[in-house]
Amino acid sequence: MKNKFYHISTYSVMRYWTILWMAILSFSCSDFNPMDSYSRIPPDRNTDIDDGDEGDGAGGLFEKGYGTVNKPYLVMDVIQIQNMSEALVKGKMIYFQLGADIDMKSISNWDPLNPTGDYYIYFDGNNHIIKNFTCTDKAYASFFGILAGTCKNVGFYNAHVEAATNSGAGVIGGYIGVKAPNAVEKTGQVENCYVSGKVKGKYAGGIASRMGRPYGGQICYIKNCYSTAEVISTGDECGGIVGSMYENSEVSYCYSTGVLIGANSVGGIAALPSEGAKITSCVAWNWKITGPAARSGRISGVLSQGENGHQADPVASECYAWEDMICTGFTPEDNAGSVSTGKYDGVSESALTLQNSIANWGTPWHNVGNIDMGFPILEWQLDREDYASYGGHDNEPEGDFANGDGTQNNPYVIANAIHIQNMSKALIEKQTTYFVLSADIDMQGIKWAPLNDANGYHKWIDFDGRNHVIKNLTCESGTYRSFFGVLCGECRNVGFVDANISSPNTGIGIIAGYVGLAAGAENYTGKITNCYTTGVLKGSGAAGGIGGVLGGSGYIKNCYSSATVIDQIANNTGKAGGIIGRVNGNASGSSIENCYTSGDINAIGGGNAGGIVGKVDGGKLVIKNCIAWNSMLVSTDKAKVGRIVGGTANATYENCYAYDGVILKAGEATFTVSDETSPSGSSFQGVAKSANELKNTVINWDSSLWKEGSNGYPVFKWSK
């Protein structure tokens, strides 16, 4: 029995060791397990081999990839973007690429990927967007925390970032690079990106709160980016793009538009550049910057030498700022050259100039400067075709308006269709309310009621479109159907595109039904300058492409209309004009100057039809430097059709011309007229000229305002 027991025991032990040895051998010969706790990067994948292997995405954490330069981890959804932190390896560059847009609204509070700077990350958004990103109460609150590596080709839309006490905040990084790098990988680069939303921290910037120093010849930089984010600093720097910049870091070809509020250093691009940092070719397009007088600037708050032992003399140059920026707490002064100390305001320019400047930066900017609500975009945004929804320029501050209090020095800022509908409730009787546009407005689907259309017309309005356009205005209610109703005040620098206005009443226009009251005092005078209209207008007794009736001592200058104007009133009493339907008999000192029209004019029920004015009832009127470029003028009575004015009285005319190819019709019959420099009958025809002569005449009125459009007609240089 003993021998048998011994034999069995020996056999069992030998079998056990054999199995164990085979298991060890099998493990040692097996493929690398990507879920191994030491590394998620296979040891033989440090360099890529094009062997058709797409990678297992770190064992399923990602769609595919090995996290290497040619086979990055592909991130496709919100779960995979959260897995990024698990794939990071200290001291090793890990590569990621987005394969789809990511909506992060389900993540209540994001933990920054690299809060200590120990991880190196290369992140290519691949022209995708990360939406609704939230990071609050964290050190270096941002997407990356500390970006040691690269972020490119991505948009962050509607982000909400708020740092913990005494820390920095930015949408992309709390720090771009580190302050004291010991490796090239610890520098940071951001390019071809944009951010929108809100950022708040002790020190804060739209893209990043701070930028680090160089290493091994590699600098930290942000280039070809924009931010529309509102940025608030509770203690130190506040910058539209970045808060502070250390040695040799650079911000170039960037612009910002957000509201900035800071208690220390505040700058539209960067608050505090130092140690040889550079800001070049940037635009501060911010609506409002608030900061202390000595440390705030439209471009940069304070340029300083920084800490000892590092390169001194930062430089800011070739930067521009929006001329209508609201600066609270400081007074800007243009800086035409470069600046190395103190604050830097750049050179103030119009919205049109800023649009063109950015468009001319070249690739990767789209070469048309006013594509998204008047603001430039990157080429990859254009290719997506959803920039109007996710470009970030609709991400305005809360309230009835984007900014302002309605006073002359701080007008209400209208940035979207909601704001423009709030205009009516902001008006106060017998007090001028000031408005400005900061973006193009599409009014599609809005049933518009005129702003000043009842109760004595005592609402005085000053409206500056700032070279933007209002699209798809539709008005089918009110007495004087139009945008304003009765314009008591001024409208300037705006285009109304594809308007559609119809009315059974007299006094209808696209901009105003009545331009000033018939016999109004100064506050009831209407003035329209540098405006244009397109669309269709159907009225009933005084219809004009700009305004229905001109009264008082108002004027219309430097305007044009290609709108089709139809006066449908019967009984031969129509008054249809390309600019104005009727000039009131009480007009005193009113004028129409440097204007032209090109739309068809038709008094279908009979009455007066004129290329510039339908009928002048009386009063004192000057029509000077005006051109009727209409294709067709129609009424039932040829005596009431005039190339310039259909029915004239008590008006002074100077340099008025008409298109030599215009078709004049009385009913169905065409007829011709002779040239005249002053009225010889009840209408006024002007002098006929060719299309080329008319074009040159208009442009020569003011070559700084007019240019030849794509269809051969003159347009404003800012026209869209």
C-alpha cells in the first residue's frame, strides 16, 4: 500500500509541474496584452508598420489604433473620449484623433486629462466639434489641464469652464506647455481651433489661461484660432485668447469676440505677455472689455519683462481692434507700430476692414471674410457646412441684448434674431434709443411689426447696422409697414436682403413707411445713409424701395435698392418709386443724394411711377447725383411715368441720369422719352447713359465706399 500511495503522489506532483511549466511557456509566447497594467501601448509599436493592422484601440477603449503617430487612437463617442485618461502613459506621447463630433452634455463635470503635466498628448480633432463641454471647480480647469503636446483642428462649442479658487481656466488648456519644461514634449501648441462659451478663473483666457516657456528650440504657440467665449478673471490676468505668456511664446493669426471682465490685467488677445513673448497679426473684435485703466488694452493689457534670467522685451505688432469696441475703465489709443512695454491697443478699424484682414491671412482661413454672422471662419468649418449653427458666434451673453444700455455711448448690441425682436420693448417715448448690429440677422419666420407705428410716433431711434445685413424681413401688419414704421431718427450702414413687404395701406417701404414726420421737429426727422435693399414690395398708394413717404427735413444719402416695387392701388392714384414712393408737400429742406435704383417699378392700378421718386407733392426737395438704372417702369398713363420722378413739383435736380435701355410702358404699350436736365412736363426723365457710364458715375461718387459688384452693378465695399 505504501508503494502504491507513493507512486500516485509522485505522478500527481509531476503532472502539476508539467501543467505549470506549459502555462508559463504559453504566457511567455503569447501576444502582448493591451490591457496590461504597465502600458496600453504594445512595446513593438513605437514605430508604425503598414501591415494592415488597424490596432485594437487599447483593447476596446477606442474604435481602433495603437496611440501612435500613424495609428492614433480613434475616438468616436462620449464613452471613448472619457477613456482617453486610461490610455495615457507618463513620459510618452500618445496620439488621439476624433472620428466624429462629440456631445459631452452627459458628462456633468470633466476631469482635465493632464492636471500635473506628466502626460504627453497629441490630439487631432480631424475637423470635428466637441459640444457642451463642462469643467468646474478644478485646478487648471480645461479639457487638457496642462497641454504638453499638440491640439489642432477642433472646435469647442458652448463650453462652460470655471476653475477652482486660485487657479487658472481656459477651454482648451489651463496651461499650454509648462513654465519650466525639461523636455520638448512639455511645450504646447494649439492651431486651427476655435472655442465658444464661458470661462472663469483667477487667471483666465478663452483658449488657455497661461502659456509656458520653450525647450530645445520648440516654443509654445497658439495660431490660426479664434474665441467667442466670455472670459471673467477674479484676480489676475484676463485675455480673449490667453491670460499670460511666458518666454518666447507666440499668439498669431488669432481673433477674439467675447466679453472680457477682469480686475487686474485685461487684453482682447492676451493680458500679460512677458519674456520675449510675441503677439502678431491678431484682431480684437470684442464687444466689450472691462478692466483697470493702467493695465487694460484692446490687444494686450501689460507687456512686461517678466522674471529675471529669461529673455526680456515682449513684442506686440500688426494687430487691429474693432473701432466700436466698448472699453470700460480705460481709454484706448491707437498703436501704429510695435510695442514692448505698457499696454497695447493696436489700430482701430471698421468691421469691414477686420473681415478683409482676417480673410487675407490665407490658409487655413476661408478667403471670404464675412461668412458666419459677419465673422471669418476656418476652411475646415466651411467644408462642414454647419458653421451657422456651430461657429460659436451665436453664443451671446444672456439678456434682451448682447450688451449695452441703449445710450449713445453704450448702445444696445443686437447679435441675433431674438435681440432684434426685443427692440420694441426697449423703446421709450420722446427719448432716443441707440442700437447697433454686431452680426448679420436672419429674420426668417418672424412676423415683424413696425417699431414706431402708433400713438403719435414718438419713439426716436438711432440704428447703426455696422455693415451687417438683415435677411428675410417680412412685414404684413401695421399701418406703415416696414422695418421702422415711421423713422424718427437715423438708420445707417445696413443692408436689407430679400425683404417681402405687402400692405393695403399708403406709406410702405422696406426700411421705413414714413421717413420722418410730415412736419416734424428735429427729433421727428428721418435720416437714412449707407443702406441698401433687395426684395419685393407691394403697397397701396406710396410705395418705395427704401421708404414709402419722405417728410419734414430728412434725407436719404448713399443708398441703393434693387427691390421690385409695386403700387397696387386703383383709380390712377398710385405712387411707386425706386427710392421713395411720395415726397410729402410739407417737406422742408429734404434731399435724396448719391442714390440709385435697379428694380422694376410698377403702378399697376395707374398713377405715378418713377425710378427714384414716384411723386413729389410739393415742399422743398433736392434730388442730386441720382441714377435710375431700372429695367422697366410701368403705369397706365405715360404722362405719369418718369425715369427719375413720375410726378414732379417744387424740386431741384442736379446730375440725374437714367439707364438708356430702360423699358417704359403705359399699359401694354411701350414708349420713349427725351433727355432733360430739368422737368419740361409733369414728370422728370433725366439724361440717358449706358450701363458702363452709370457704373463709373456711381463709383466716382466715393471710391472708398463703392465698388463694382459681381453682377456689374455698383455695391458698397461691405455689401454681402
